[in-house]
Amino acid sequence: MKKYRVAVPLLLLTIFFSGISLEAYKFDFVTVSDIVTKIKKRFGELETYQASFTIVSEKLGKKKTQRGVIKYKASNRLLLQFYSPQGQKIISNGKMMWIYIPSMNVVAEQDLKGDGGIFSTGTKTGLKRLFSKYHYRFAGKEQPEVQKDGSKMYTLYLKQKESRSGYRTLRLWISEDFMIRKAKGETSSGKKIVITFSDIKTNINLPNGLFKFDVPARARVIKNPMISEE
């Protein structure tokens, strides 16, 4: 079974000043460190989060698309409910994580190893790890960048500090309210993944019952299939 990560790691900053000139002194500079700090603060203050997501992966010319809804509740409760593939779920109550693949009639049941583990589902903890094991910088000189639809996004380029499994490089699109709207990653094997988030809602009512999972009676259960990288 593929190794599952709810959160991807990364390191401290490189600050970029774009085109310092006499005219530039009229403005306050925004560094990549400022943006990262605001992203952490924004997500760290969330009580709940809900968004639709689309994942497009590509390798060797073959594309695969997955769609669904992600729901998060502080602290460490998580639900990814897939519409494509239909019925697939990733659920966590903060202590245990279940990955249900109905097409295989399999449930992967993983004990979560505290807040610092790679399987931590907490938004705050996950972002801390994301910005602790990658070098990062702005992806372009002009920030925020104007997008094709006229919106403005801060774009960050991330590169692994040390070679390891997972994403070799990442690119993040951050809205002006410091929400992650899009992520693009590439592994050392050449697999490319693009994740987009839409219809984002924060601090809405999400009952605890959403994050409970009953293992189907005839499903095959695989205990703790994921291996820590530390």
C-alpha cells in the first residue's frame, strides 16, 4: 500500500526583494517569511474548515482525476470523502486514522503517533512540518501575482532540503486571505500532482459524528501499514 501523508514537510526562508528602485520605496515590502507566518496564523486559528477538492495526477502520460470534499475540525479531526472514486474515505478522530477503499474492500487502520508524527491530521501541526523541511521562496518577482481569472495569489516555490520520498518540489498558490487554493507537486520519480480547493468555508458547524468510522463487517483490515520516515 502506498505511504499516506496528510502533511508534507519543509525549512526556513529566502527573502526576495523584487526590483528595488526609488519608486519601490513608496511601498512596504512583503517577504516570503511574512506570507508563511500569516498562512500558519490563518490556519492555526481555524476551528473548522471545509472545501471541495480536485486532485489530478499524471505519470508517463497517464492522467487520473479524483474529486471530493475535505472537512477538518480542531483539533485533529479529519474527513476526506471522495466522489470519484465513489465511496473512498480517509477519516481521523485525532487518535486513529482509517483509509477505506471500497473497490478493494480494504480498510487501513493507522494509530496516530502524537502531534509531531507524520500522520498528524492537525492543520496547525501539518503546516509547521510543511514549512520545516523544505527551502522556500516566492515563485515570481511580482507578488501577489495576477491570475488568469483576475484574482491575485501569492505563489511559493518549495524544494526539499534533503532527498527523500514524497514531493521533490512543490508550488503553492495562496489567496490574499492566506488560504491555500492550489498546490502542485512533483516526486523524484516524475509523478506530478495538482490539487485545487474551492468553495472554502471556515468556522462552520461540523458535528463530531462526521469523524467516526465503523469498519464494514466484511472488509479486510490492515493494521498500521504506514511507516514513519523518522
